[in-house]
Amino acid sequence: MGTGDIGLPVLQMLLGSGQYEVAGVVTQPDKPAGRKQELLAPPIKVLAAAHGVPVFQPVKVRDPQALETIREWKPEVIVVMAYGQILPRTLLELPPLACLNLHASLLPRHRGAAPIQAAIEAGDRETGVTVMYMDVGLDTGDELLRHVIKIRRRETGGSLHDRLAEIAPGSLAEALQYLAEGRAPRIPQDNSRATYAPKLTREAGEIDWTQSARTIERRIRALNPWPCASTVIPSRDGVRRALKIFSAIVHRREQGEPGHVISSSRHGLLVAAGEGSLLLREGQVEGKKRMKIGDMLLGNPIEPGAKLG
């Protein structure tokens, strides 16, 4: 059961291992995308269909008919990664061996829908994939195993997503081996250490310039490539437009009133934060292509003292 790209390597492993029979794949319904709003199939569906695996796309997986369809497949194990719906108890208790979730964090830290971005934004030094037994709570089930990786200094949400996707198949293969041998552990989570990472929205990226430059820089990396950190900038025609920001460098010594431009050059836009300042290096003005901020300023100069946000 999965919808997002992060689950593709896991499904590829299951399909290509020769050890497992994939009885079926459950994913979200096709959704309209692009300017023409044409229906787009989830990548999990495309991969499963290419291998002749039955695909089921219920609007609500808790509906009785949906549950009956999955029950007819008689799964011994259900594997979930980035599916996008809450599973009812009836479904969790269906497989005789386990219903496993691969969560992209070191639980109980960063439970919820956006653990990858939350780890970067929080300044965590490491993260990983946790394989857990699912229960009716939100990422609260017992842990089976985890694989840990270091978060790199210039890590973005996109790069960390891809690295976690790469290690997920190995994590699942190890967990399934433990189950097959009857020696899979159950390690209760310490709920007192739990944090929550809510689902991201398009509006989630607005920058608060009163925060420290280091905090904002982490946010920029965390939300790259989606939904992107953003701010509002003035333009020649007097209209204020949104600017998505993809990269920035922290300057500790430069100070000023938060959100005000300190300097503007071919290197980018230096903007004061609540503590320190940020040199904005790469961005995208709404309706334009992604480019270096220095190049953007050639056609839309922003003078020192201008207010962003």
C-alpha cells in the first residue's frame, strides 16, 4: 500500500526478489494534474501495472467493499509506505503475520506526514527508516527495526527523500526475514519523546524574517523542492510578487531590521533576519523560471532597504 515516489524502490524489491508474491497493490485514486488537469496515475500504480499486479484504488479504504476486496487477496503481510490514508483496525488485523509501516524517521521523533522535512528543519543530525507494526494510532505502533543515516550539511528535502527511499528496501527485506524466521522483535515506542510533523501545504513555506538566519536557512533546505520556502518581493511595476527560494547562505555578522534588504549584487540578495542575515542565492519568481538570484536582479533590481515579506 503506497502512493508516493518514496515507496517505488520498496515495491521494485518485492517484485524482483523472487522470494515474495505480491498479491495486489493498493494506492490512491488518479488525480488531475497540470494546467489541463488531466488525470495522472500514482507512480506505484504504473509500476504495478507494468508487472501485471492487480491494482486497487479505493476512495476510502475503510469502506466495507474496499476491505472485502483486500480480504479476497488473503495477504499474509501488508506493507505500507506513504499511502496517504488512515487504516482501520479491521484492515490492520487482517494479515496473520503483520501489517508493517515504513516510516521515514527515527520514531517516535517526527510522527506524521512530513518527517523528512521536519528532521532537516529541526536541525537533526541523523534520521532513518523505522519499520513498525501498525496500530490504530498515528505512527504509534511497536518498532521492529530501524536503519539510521546521517543528515548531510547541505541536505534538502528532496535529497534526503531519495536517500531514504534507497535504504527502505533493505530495511523491509530484513524485517520480512525476521518475520519468516519467527524472531521479529517488538520494541514499544517511548511516547514521552514523540514529536509531530503535520502534512505540508502550499502555504507552509512563507518565511518569518524575525526568526534567526540559521532557522530560516534550514527551512529553505527542508522545503526544497516542495512546497518551497517563499517570501514576497517588490518589482519595477510596483506589484509585489512571490519569490520561491531554493538556496541561501547564512551570514552571522550582517545585521539589520528583519526582512529588509542589506545589499543587492551579482552574488544574490542579502536580507536581515531576527539574528544574522541570509544571502539568497537561487529562486523563482511566480510565472518565471528558476534562476540565480543575481541574474534575477538584472531584470528586477531590488534596492537596499526594500522590505520583503
